Amino acid sequence: MLTIWGAAQRFCDGITRRNFLKIGAFGAGLTLADLLRLRAAAKSAGKTSLPNKAAIMIYLPGGPSHMDTYDLKPNAPAEFRGEFKPIKTNVPGIEICEYFPLQAKLMDKMAIIRSIVSVDEHSDSLVMTGYPERISRVTNHPSFGAVISKLRSTVDNPVPAFVSLRGMSRGTEPGFLGIAHRPFTPSGPGLQNLRLPGAVSLERFEDRRALLHSFDSLRREIDASGTAEGMDAFTQKAIDMVLSGNVRRALDLSTVDPATRERYKGVEQFLTALRLIEVGVGCVTLSIGGWDTHSNNFTTLKRQLPQVDKGVANLIQDLYDRGLDKDVLVVMWGEFGRTPKINNSAGRDHWAPVMSALVAGGGMKMGQVIGSSTERGERPKDRPCTVSQVLATLYTAMGIDPGMTFLNGAGRPVHLLDDRQVLTELLG
Amino acid sequence: MRIVYRFVMMLAAITMFSEANGARAAELSAGPALASYRPKPEQVAKLEIYPSQVRLRGWHDAAQLIVTATLTDGRLQDLTGDVTYTVSQANVVRVSPSGMVTPLNDGAVEITASFGPHQARVQVLAEKVHENLPINFGNQIVPIFTKYGCNSGGCHGKISGQNGFRLSLLGSDPELDYMTLVKESRGRRLFLAAPEKSLLLLKGTGQLPHGGGKRLEVGSDEYNMILRWIVAGTPYGDPKDPVVVRISVYPERRVTTRYNRQQLAVYAHYSDGTVEDVTRRAQYETNDVEMASVDFTGLVTTMGQAGEAAIMIRYQGHVTVFRATVPLGLPVPNYTFEPKTIVDHYTLAKWRQLGLMPSEPASDEVFIRRAYLDITGTLPSVEAVRAFLADKDPKKRDKLIDRLVDSEEYAYYFALKWADILKVKRRNIPQRAQGTFAFHSWIKDSLAQDKPYSQFVREILCAVGDDRQSPPVFWYTEIQTPEQFVDDVAQVFLGTRINCAQCHHHPYEKYSQDDYWGMAAFYARVGRKNVVSLGTPVQNQNQARLAIFNRPTGTVTNKRTNQPAVMKPLDGNPVICGPSEDPRAKLVDWMTDPKNPFFARAVVNRYWAHFFGRGIVDPLDDMRETNPPTNPELLDALARDFIEHGFSLKHLVRTICKSRTYQLSAVPNDFNKHDKQSYARYYPKRMSAEVLFDAVSVVTGSPSTFPGMPSDRHGASRAIMLPDEAFQSYFLDVFGRPQRLSACECERVNEANLAQVLHLLNSQEIHDKLSRPGGRADRLANDPRPDAEKIEELFLLALGRRPTPEQLQLALQTIERRGPQNKKQAYEDIIWAIINTKEFLFIQ
């Protein structure tokens, strides 16, 4: 089944993974005790502040073919290798697909992992939480972005910590971290709340503030829990956010210079992601394309690959140009690879035994390929690793211990990831 | 990880300690100097050492001395770290400044502890110091792994191990650990020919790269113990060797002061009756970092708060607890407090003990709003407020509570609470709606008619049939496995979380996997099948409904033994159940027995937490030996009273709400302003999502509708009446409505966040409610009464009080400035400001 740009994703099982609920909530973060704990931990580790790196997680829904993107097999038999040719990159010895010419010039600023083992499941659960949907549905493991939200949401940070440009899905759910860590989705009520309702002028808003200030006679000291105090701080920040419109402006690309807009033409969400990170968002997730190519794999890919190339290459270049490459980490992957052998409909089917991923930035070691798959791209050959281990590496690069625990609803401390051996090659 | 986490907790506690020290000392300058707990020598009446004699056996033995002074005013003060120790023969034993005695050579000596002119003595016998006594792997080696975090859940203790090396979690399975260390990987971890070159020691001491870093010092006692075990040929120990049967701590309880210290000594009691000092090897954890901290060696430091502190101590799967009562220590003025319900006897006793003084009684304005919101989740109407304020009847508060408990809103509001933890959930499956509606309705009716709680629980747990004949069957839609059954029964009805014991010995509890599976066995004969509704085609699976029945046989497998588990309630005796009996009924018999230690306590604690914002045991569903109640007598009395009154929930609510304690003001005095656990004042709380939603609807005069719900006067569009989670609302989600994922009330979050504030301040939804034609602003603008009267009414409705003259003035000015044609707009702005005040958002 083919997918259409921008429309709801339909996969081969016929289920439409619509954004089942649109809600953006952000902010409710750490309790005072959590915060003190983190600060103390940061202090003891010789750091002065909380982790402040950010992440952009690009999800390729449906599962892109590894053998037609980052792991080409030109020497495999024709029914395996497919139509596409590899091209050289600016790192000697590393080759990627001919439809990725922009990335080929930036290979020294990216790293490819070619030996990831996944599960056969049409869901972003594994790549976002580290756990497949069949497990996460029961255990409610939190999304990567929700964890960032939990750790970064303090009153000092008046922007949403986690933004999803692709709506809500299983993989964006905060699970046991609580509904407050759902991503902010810049649509629906969450977005509307950033601008004053039509009938309320700025003047009237100021009047309202004066009334509010006078009416509120609750004495703060009666609430030892800190909620009342938090509310005051949030009220101030919320008013600032509405009036300053920083997040709203980040989302409004009409103010961006035309040359930049031209570079991102057709893949504007990459630019939006970059701009959100620049105003202080901790994690942005977006998706592009539809990759469930059971038929006409090559026709679909010929159309989609250049778009991906444009988006991700511009994004990485801009991160470097703005000096953000150490502080912002990018990962791009789907839920699994695709069958090495081409089927009768010129398609490739689901293939979980091996897939590839692209990572960049975050102070990680770039310009390398980690692991490899077998001659026909069927299994990992060198250095097999799991999705969870890649996520553990990303957490570590962000300054977050993937072994840290949060209490789940049953009061049990649960590690962010159980399988958390890091890929040391990336961390250097 | 566990260790790291605890370490961080300690750091946090220390940070708070030092900050608090400065800030609060200044604040409480009226009180006595807080500089030191250490008495002057002339204040000491007597000095004593515990234990009365010490016997050290083998070179690795050690004993912690506890030196206690009895002061002239009768108080006991720990001076373990403050006295000077001298030994009659220095080559026999060594005493550290913290009172730890270690042997050097065989011999008998006397240790003297001196504090000014005061002295205390203890006889010490050291023997077999240079003999190699047999080592028992489980008793002596495994605890080292536990103390240093090697076998914690974050490291080698997790089920998949760490880098190929797995130990049992917290040493729960010494046999497995032995096999792993000695036999696995062709024995590469231990090197008998050159024991100090063993991988275990090289990695543990950081001499070889180790992911977990350096855990052990070369030459430390623990290092030497492991080394000697390898030298001795890695013995497992005699199977007849004694095992630890329990641990104890000295002292168990102390009344101390703020910013004070107490050294603990911990003893392991073996099956052969011997006792060993394991102070160095036990693990310590504080329950509340704001009350007390504890370090690696068992030294407890109290913080700046008055209250009850608890320190959990663990060793070899056994737990115990040290409890400290920490009075405020300031001279309290005389006050009287006439107890009204049983609650007051026990709260008062606690305040007297802690040197706290309760706040003043709450005013009628505050009280009526509080009682309405806490009991019915509903704002009182203006008429109700006016009538109550005017009422001169001295019993008017009691009468109000009686009325509220019998209102329909009470039943709805508490049904919401129960529906959360009973997981009344549609999960986007439309066919489930019949079940959720019926179950919710059943819960609400049960509460309205005050069905005995024991009966309520019995009907849920023992439900049979389909959800039309028996609505509680719906509970089993979410409870599909024996594990879910145990977890939810324990957490919801027994107030205890035993989920951990499914796979390993519970780290904070005495419960083992056998205890867990003993509970799971009661689920063994639950039969489930999907039945098709009459009149619908069999093929239509969507119409199938869950039916629950009892099977005559069936077992649940104990994961540890792989054998059928024996039915056994927690701390109870095994249960035999005939083929025609329902094992679940036997479980409920045990639960609802008046002597059951969990059942009544769990529910009274849950209700207490509803009204006071914090359970007597906190978290409210985490009752365990190592998490003691802050006021055990109060909890027991409430539970007893609840049972004596036929498990009546309404009686429980009346007992709590009619107490003077519940009716205290939230405004603190100098004595209780830091109090968070003794209920010496009311702790304000933010209205929960549904209550707030309804309150906003009422104040704006703009009710909402929920799809599929009736919109008549009774069933109206009130959020507290929603039967399940399926009603979409950005407002409710953002204010923390739970998704009913877990059986924990903690899923409902009442913390503040930015999105909430933003929504109330600036959303289209609120704007629409404010400006709606026929809404309150519209009506008030067109109401011919004087504006001052209308504003007073608004304040009474939203805040339960009249505006201050300044507030009234500002509101009138706003109306005047906007002019007659924009009057509605002015009222919108006034209402907007009211619903955004903290005073509105909080129940106080």
C-alpha cells in the first residue's frame, strides 16, 4: 500500500494510525525533592547545571528499506540489490544511496549504524520508548521526549520541553511519567492557547492582570507543598509566553529569510524543529514519508529519498553552522528494515532482523559506520545491537543516565531502559 | 543504581540541611540555640554503653557501640560520636571515633567512654582473631555484594545481568550467585592460584576497567573477606550452617530533637540463636529526606522539621525500621483543644508530643467551601453560603456534614475516586461503554446507599455472570491475569504494593515470591468466556461480553518453584478450598475479618488522605513495616471505629469531617508552619481536574456537554459524573485527570504546570465560557440590581466570601471605565480574574 505525503499514515494492516488524541501539555515537572536530587547529582558529577542538550527524533513511519538507503549491497544478486547505486561520501570508504547526494557531502557530520535488530511491529513504540508496543502497552514505558520533559520542565524553562510535529502516537506517550509530559502538539488547543483570543486586546489583558493581582488573597505560606508558589511562577511565565510569543514565532515560518525557506521547501517541518530547539525546546519529534513499501518500493523511494535528503542534510548543516552540533542530537530511523529479497510487486516486505539508523550531533563521534549486515543485508554481521542500546547511547550523550529510575504506578522503581549497553564507538 | 540514587538522596538531604540550618535558625530565633545537640557535661546524669558486653570472634568481626547519656531532664541523648574512647590494652582491639570496635589480637579488655567527668565501661572479649574460621558464602560473601550495590537492579542484579555477569537481585538467591561466580564462564571470575588476581577483585577494586567503577578498596575488610574466601577454596558453606531469621536495630525508637544525631547498631539473628553485629553491612534508607537523613554507617541526622522520622534498614532480605520522634523543641503556650470525634484524641496527643500548636478553627466561610468541595466535589451555591453564615445553630457544621454525605453529589464524587482505581475504562472500544456505565452506576449506587465496604469489595472480587447481571464483573475486563489480580487487590484493597515480589524478594518488605504467588493462587479458578447477547448473530464478536464463572479446578504456577502455588493470604495460613467453593470468597473472608491487619486500615488511610491531602501512611497505598504511619494510634482507632460501625464509609467521612482537626484553619502559626504530617492545620490542595472543571462551569454560568451524556438537571454535564475516561477534554487532561492506567491514586496529578495556567488564562474554551450569551457575565450585565451586590454574589459563589472593600472598588471601577455598553465585557474580565486566582483554584 502506498502512502501519501502529509495524510494520515495507513499501513499494510489497514489500520490508520491517526493522531488519536490531540493534546499538548507541558511543564509539570519535577517536585522540589526531584529537583534537589538532580541538582545534587549534577553537583557531585562536577556539573553546574541540569542536562541541557536537546534532541530531534525523525521517525520514518512504515519502516524504510535499509538496502536502498544507508546499507546498499551492490554485489548482491539482482533480486536483492535493487535498482539504486551507491555513491561515495566525503568520508573515504563510506557509501550511501545515490538519492542522498546532499548527505554524501556531510558524511563527516553524521554516523550510520547498520546492525540494529528490531521487532516486527508497525509502531513507533520501540524507537521512541525502547520497548515494543506489545510490552509498553502494559508497562507504560515513557517516550524519550517525555523523559526529557520530566527532567527539563522547571519553572525556569517557559517553553514546552517536548514537541511533537506528528501528533500523538503510542511512542510519544509519557506512560507512567504522567499525562503532563505528553508532547505539545502545535495544533488544536495547545497552539491556540499561545495567542490571545480574538476579542481580548492587549489592553484588556492588562486590565485582567490588574484585577487578578488584586483579587488573589490566598496566602502562599499556607501551602507548604509548593503548588501555590509554582502556580504563581507558571502564571508569570505563561503571561510572558503569550505576550512575547516566542514559541508562536518559532512555529511561524513566514518571518524566516527566503533563502532558508527555499532550502527547506517541501520539508518545512525540519526547519520548524530547528527553530523550536533554538527557543529552548528539549525534544522535537517529526515524521516524514510513508515507507511501508510492499509494492513499488523503488518508485516510492525515488520520490521520497530526495525529500529526506533535503530535510536532514539542511538540518545537520544548519546545526553545525549555528554551533549547535554538540548540543543537539539527531536520530532518524523507522520501525524495522525491509526484506532483502524483492517481492513480485517490486516491493519489499517487513524485515526486523536488521535495520539502519542515522545519528548526528550531540557531541558524538561522527564520520563513521557502526556495525554491518551480511552480504545480502539479511542479518547483522558485525556488532549487532538493539534499538534500546541505541537509545541508551542517545540518553547518555544527552547527559542522562539510561539506568536512572522513576517510580511507576505500582511504586516500583523502573529503569529508563533495561537493555542499556551503550555503543561506545559513538561516545568516543 | 540504587546505591547511586540513595547517594544522591543523601546529598539532597545534606544540601537541604545546610540551607535549612541557616534559614530556619534565623526564622526561629525566638527558640533555643540550635547550634549543637551536644549537652554540657553538667546536664548529663548518667552515661551508658550498649551492648553491655562485646564478644568478637574472628578477625572480621566488629561491634558498634552505642553510647547514650541520660540527661538531667530525663531525655536520652546519643553521644556515640562525641565521647572519647580508651582501651585498657591497645593491642587487643581498636575503637574508631564513631564507636566501632574491631579486633587486633585475642584477649579481654575494657573500653571506657568518657564525656567530661562521666564515664561508662564495657568488657570486650576478642577470640580466634588469628584463626581462619569457616566461611559461609550466603552469610558472609553475598551481603558484601548487596552493600556495595553490585547486585542492585541497576547493575548485575537485573534479570539480564550486566555485561554477561548476573547476580541475584539483592542477594536473594545465594545458590545462583555461587554458580555464577564459581562455575560460569569456565570459572574465569576467580583465580584460585593467585586469588588477588581474580577478575572479581580486580574489577571490583577498579584495577581493571569496570563499568561500575571502583566499589571496593584493596585491603578493606570486605576485600579481605572475599580474598580469604577464594584462598579457602571458595567454600559454599555447610548446608547445616545457620541462616539469618530476623534482624533488629538498637535503639528501635528514640525521642530526639531537630538537628540531632543518632548512631544505630544492627544485629542479625541466626537460626541457631547466635547474634551478629552487621551494622557495617546493612543498608539504610530514610523515608522522608525532609525529616532525617542516614549515611552508609547507620548514622542518622534529623533535619529542621518536627514530626516522625523513619529509617528503613535492610540486610539479607530482612527489614526493620528505626523510628525517631522529633519534637519542635520551642516553648509552646498553653492551649486547650476539646476533642470532638476520636480523631481529635490522637491528633492532639501527637501535637503535645511534638510540641506543635494547632491553627485556629477555620471560619464559617472557609469551612462551608471546604466541606462542599471535599465531600461533594461541588461549590456551594450562594444561597447555601448565605444561609450557613446566617445560621446561629451551634450544631450547624455537623448538620451540614450530615446533609452533604447524603447528597447525590457525594456518591458521584466518591464514585469517581473509586472508578479511577478500579480502572473503569473504555479504551476506545465502543462496545465497552455498556459495561463502564453499568459498573460506574453500580459503584455510585453502592456509595449512595452506604453499602458496607466489606460487602462492596466482596461483590467486586467474587463477581460472576456477565456485566449486565452483575456490573462488577466489568472489573475483570482489566484484570485478566493472576498477576494483575494480586497487584490490584493488594494495592487497592490492602494498601500495599507487592508487585516487586512477583519476580524476586521484595526489597523493602518481608514478602517473598511465595507470598506473592500464594495470593495469586486465589485467582486460579476464575473462568472467563465471551458470551453473545441474545438476539445478535453469534459471528458478531463485537457484541460478545465477558462472563466470569468459577471453575472447579485450576492452578496458578509459582514462578519461583514452577509448581502450583498454594492459596495463602499475606501473613495468613494456607487455605483449602473445595471444588464447589469459590477461592475468591475465601480471600474476601480473610480480608473482611475484623482482625485483618490490612483491609480497614487501607481504606481509612485512603479516605484520610482524601480529606487531608496526605495519608497517615504516605504514599497512601504503600503500607509496610518499613513505612510506618506518622500516627499509628490514630490509624488504628479510625480502623477500629470503622469496623465497629459496620464498615460504613459514610460514618468514616462523618468521623473525619466532624473532627475539630479537619476544621482547623490552613493559616499556620509559628509552631506548625513547617508541619506536613501531623495535621496541626489544614493543608490546602488544588481542586482536582473534574471538580475544577465543574466549578468553572458554574461560576461562568456556562455548563458544558459531553457527548453521549444526558444534559438534564441531574445527569447534567458535570465532569465528576463521567463514568469512564473516554470523554475527550483538553481541560481535564491538562489538569491531571488520570487515564486509569494503574490502580494508584498517584496517577492523578495535582501539581501545577504551565499548560494548565495557560489554559485557564488564555484559552478559547475559557473565553467562550466567559462570553457565552446567557452565561453569567451576560446575565449579570443585564441584571438591574446594583453592581456592588452582584459582585458580592460572584465572590460568594466562587470563593465563599465577600470581596474586600478594595477588591469591590476595583471591580466597580472596571465596570464604570468600560461604560454601560461594554458592561458584559467588564463582567467577563472580573469573572476571568476570579477563576484565575489561587484562592479559587485551591480548597483551603
